[in-house]
Amino acid sequence: MRDVLDDLVAVWRAGGSAGLATVVRTFHSAPRPAGASMMVAPDGSVHGSVSGGCVEGTVYEVATEVSANGIPVLERYGVSDDDAFAVGLTCGGTLDVFVESVSQSTFPELETVAEAIATDRPIAVATVVRHRDVERVGMHIVLGETDSSGSTGSPRCDAAVVDDARGLLASGRSAMLTYGPDGERLGDGMDVFVSTYAPRPRMLVFGAIDFAAAVAEQGTFLGYRVTVCDARGVFATSQRFPSAADVVVDWPHRYLAEQLAAGALDDRTIVCVLTHDPKFDVPLLDIALRQEHFAFVGAMGSRRTHEDRVARLKEAGLTDVELARMSSPIGLDLGARTPQETAVSIAAEIVARRWGGSGEPLAGQQGRIHHD
């Protein structure tokens, strides 16, 4: 829902009703992950996507109908000899898509969800997508780390769902949960899709140079909360880095140490060191590379700069294991020249590292395209 939230909330606040389609389960090589959403507004406009274009036409019709009649439905889209081109899902995957009508009467908690996401507070939405009592299909529970609102239809069921959903929220995972009709954990008869919205992962970009502006833009595009940090106030300004959520004037190593001490960084954190100046790089990387949990630490520079940097870091006492955590020179080999092209190469390496991609052209690969 995050990708259509602004448009959905606009309809909700205006007192309208929108058809919201959400991928709640996938099989095989599905084009979009669980949680991907598409919204049909009252004026017929479409926002978001559930399949990258494969089944949008059919889902549009369903969402328009559901928005009008208020009756939620769970649909499955896959490939067979009869329906592959009728539905359009030719990639070989299968999608379960839940379509519901969203308005102030059907989802009064939406404002709470929007406010939490906007302020980077963790929140989850649990939605009943299958139940033998059709009146309970589409009911929601919205929960944070300590509070919850809404209901799935019974106190016993609510207790089970809140307990399980809070565990998913803590780990930042979305999932389908199956219970008996009244929340029995080993039963069947009710499916609840839990969509979690954890705070955006952090990307720390050190060095207020032209490359940093392009990297910040790419990082924001990928969904990171980007901070640009540099000790030189004349360069570290919000005007030069409009894509960054935060622009900080401080010594890089001191800022990183403060963020670590505050518990503001986690195992999703990306660190991009673009200063390629040893007086900034070495003390900063001396801290960053000693952390075992960062998702990625990369440093910009030539081969000669890299060799000098490694020598200085060894003198500072870093081990080979710690040095191996550094990607330097940063980025994949795309032949990049401009800051924008270089930022793409850096973003590509971050994505490949996250999902275990090889960085090789897909045309020369075999097997599944999407990594788990």
C-alpha cells in the first residue's frame, strides 16, 4: 500500500471510495512481491501496479466493481492453456490478489497508518482476506509496537493476529497467516494478510560532492532515507542535495559514531564513502568496517586511492576480515562516466548485494530471474 498511499489517502480524506488491489500471495516467478498494490480512484485513474502490467486490465475491472458495491474479493491469476493471454500473466507465475473498497467507513484507521508511515514509525495492517463468514472478509487490525485498533471479528482471533503480526512487524516481514475460523492457530478457514511498514532503511552518504547528489537521488528512489554528511558547511547544504532527507554538517566519523550510539542504524544500513580524502575516509571507515551488521559499506576512489586507503586502515589495526566488508572501488563495472551514471552503478551494486544478484547480464543467465 505504501506505493499508492498518498493517492489513496487523498481519496479517503475527500470522502470518496477507492478500489484497492493488493498482492497477498505469490507462487513461482511472480512479477511483483506480496504487498504490491494498485488503486483505482473514483475518477477511474489508476495508481500503482500488482503485476507490472500483466493483469492490470482485469484487476482494474474488479477493483472498479468492488469500489462500487463494497464487496471484497480474493482473486487468483495464473497461466493455463485457456487463460494465459486472456488474463495476460505470461511470465509463469501465480498471484493471489485481494481487492477491497477503501473509504472512511470501511477503513477508518487509514489516517493512523498514513501518519505512522510519514513519520517513520513502524506499523502493520492485518486484513482478513478469506473467511467462511463473508461479513468478516475485509476487516482490519492496525497495530504498532505497543498499541492496536480495529478488529478481525472476535476477541480470540484479534489476540492471535496481534501477537503474530507484532512478530512480523519486529522483523520487517509481510506474510499471509492462516487460522481456524475463530483464530485457532492450528486450524484452517481464515487467512489474514499482514502488511508491515517498517521505517525506511538508512543510507549515509559521506562527502558533499557532485557524485553525492546523484547517489542521494538514487538512494531516495530505491526507498532509503538518505543522509548526506560532510564537515564542510559551504558544501553540505539542503539546496545542493534536495533528494536527501537530512543534510548534516559534521565530521563523518563523529556523526557515524553518534548514530551508532543512538541505535539509529541497523542491518539494513548502507554506508557510501565518497570523499576519497584520507583525513575523512580513514577515521570513518575505521568505525564503519568494525560493524558486523551493516548491509553495505562502499568507498569511492581510484585503484591507487584504494591501495593507499587499505594500507592506512591496516595501520589503524583493521583485520583482513574487517577490510573484506568494504566494497572499493564502489559500484559495478558499467563503464560509468558522469555522476548520474556512477550513481546508477553504485545503486546496482547495492541491489545486487541485497538480493544476491551476480551483476551479470540476464541474457547470459539461466534459471529464475527473481531472487528470494
